[in-house]
Amino acid sequence: MTIVRFSSILLLAVSLPAQSGWRDMDGNALPETESRKSQGGFSASLVVTPDRDWQAKWETPPETVPHFTEADEVSEGGELTILTFLSNPKISPSGMTEVTCDFIVTRPDGSKSVSEINMPCFNYELKTDPTNVYLTAASLKYVAEPSDQRGIWEVAVNVKDLARGVALPLRTSFVVR
């Protein structure tokens, strides 16, 4: 398996309605899922996309809402990108956001492919509206290689807003065929 970690964070805000939990474009509350949660005003979401142009979709003006295709499987030679988003991180007394992520990818045999614990994933002096949606550094690209294990790969990202004292454990999976 080839995993390419994104070394730079894309600190772009998108004006998606996520305050007090995730909402659709009509303002209706979305149900919580294993990959989309909110607590205490803080929200986080995990998306697995086959979109090779995901970055271009993300890097749009704030009034443009990007739409990502979601995937739950990939074949040999295929690529998936795992993206983690958040909204409304608490600003600490120092004026910074203090968000860390535990990012774990588990192969079908139970062995860990990736295990990053307490990774700083969104620590900034935020100059924009905290209730916007932000892409975190807890993102990576997966390329299915011939030697990769076939079966279900589990992705777990625990997004922790340290200033707020809230942790949101997110989970998803994909099948390598």
C-alpha cells in the first residue's frame, strides 16, 4: 500500500452550515453517523473520496460549497483520499485553536498501516469565522497496490478539541478488491 501524507494543511474556510452540528444546505440537522459527529458545539467529519480533483474542489471561494464523491471500495491501481473536516474549534486564551488527531488505518488482518497519535491537525491563530468548515491535516491518499491485503480496511480518526475538552471518535472503512 502506498500512503502519501499531505504535509501542508489547507486552511481554507468554506461557508457550509455546521454550527451546532452538521446541517444540510436547507439548514436541516443531519443525523450523527460513525463518520460525522458533533458535541458541545464542535463538529468533525470523515470523508473517503475517489475524486482526484478533491483539492481543486476544496480550493474554491467560501461561498462555493464543494461536493465530494464518497467511496467505500477501491480496486488495484485505484486511489482514495481520506479527508477530515471540522467546524467550530474553540479559540484558546492564547488565541489559537488546539486540535489534535489520532489517525489510525487498520489492514484486514488487524495490523496497523498508519498509527499517528496526538498529531497536531488544526493548530492556528484563526482569523476567520470558527463556525466555517475547515480541512484538517489528518488527511491522506491511499493507492491500492497489487501486494495490498484484500478486504476491509478500517479508518479511525479521533478529533480532539483540547481547548473545548471534546473528543469526537470518527470511523469509516473501505474495501480493497
